[in-house]
Amino acid sequence: MYYQTKQQPVAVCTVCGAFGYSTRYIGERCGKPDGGRRCMGIRSRATDGADWKRCPKCGGTGRYEGDECGLCLNRGWLYVRPAVHEATPG
């Protein structure tokens, strides 16, 4: 069976990690339900190519051997933004 590659996200929630697919909502509060309440995180911009990696297990489809991919949680992409380290005086 053929599965289509999923769209690359452009945002990620600062609290729950939910992905966003529209730049229109970047900077706004996340809408993902969290225990009967709305998540308190903000959708952070993640539009740089280095922010994302296509899932190596499912190839970006979100499906692996007919089931949801356990590595990317059926999203097809992994958020891999490089960590920012503070410069230390040296």
C-alpha cells in the first residue's frame, strides 16, 4: 500500500510539542486539548529547513508496516531544531 508523504510543519508548541502547518497561527496560543483544558503553550516559528527531519522509519508518511509510526507518532516529521547554547567568556 502507498502512503503519501505528509506536509512539513512550520510551527511547534512551546509546551506540548504539537505541530502546526500554517504560518498564520505562529505566535498564537496552542489549541490542543490537554486534560479537558486548552494547552497554555505558544506556537513557535519553525520554518527553517534545519528545524525538521523527515522521519527515517516511515519516510515521512506517518505509517510503518501498515500501522502508525511509533517514532514520529504518525506525523511524518521529527522536530530537530539545534539547541542554542550561550557563549561563555573565554
